Amino acid sequence: MSDAISKVFDQNSATREDAKRAAAVAAAIELIAARVASPTVKQSQLADEMDNLSRYADQIQQALNKK
């Protein structure tokens, strides 16, 4: 996890649920960063991906909660 993401996680880990959400958001940001790092990605794609951040985090949380 990047230092910036770690700081967000540390600052938002007041409760177990907060920690889970912070981890899901951090994972989603890492995925977005990897996706938009490609030289063929248009600038507008970053904005589109960031608009989907909450949805991605929701999906990651749901996947983690499945047993």
C-alpha cells in the first residue's frame, strides 16, 4: 500500500467497520492507479474511474464479506 493510502487508512481506522471501509477504498484507489497508469489512457478516464471509486469499494467490501 502506498504511503498516502496508508495515512488515509491510519486516520480513518477508528472502528472495525471504518477500517474495513478504508481498506476497501485504498484497494480501489490502487486498482484505479494501476489502470490509469497506462500511456494509452485518456485524461478523462481518470475522472470516470474516480466517479466509480465508491462503487468499486462497495464491490470489494462485498467480496471480502462473502464466506
